[in-house]
Amino acid sequence: MPEILTKHKKLKGKRKHGFLGRNKTHSGRKVIARRRLKGRAKI
């Protein structure tokens, strides 16, 4: 078994890639708008 080199931090991931994290930047808001247009169940 290879050793685990990184620990996945859920909160950091959510802040970076989550809804509020996306809403913080102009391009992030564009991503959300694009996903809404596509009809995504989860934005």
C-alpha cells in the first residue's frame, strides 16, 4: 500500500469550489450562470 501524502480538507475544498466560493469572483458567477442555463440539478 502506498502511503497517503495529502489529506483532503473538506472545508477548504468547499470554500474554493463551492457555491459561495464561485460567487466571489466575476468568472465564478459566469460559471454558475452557465450551469443554470444548462439545467444542472446541482449548481
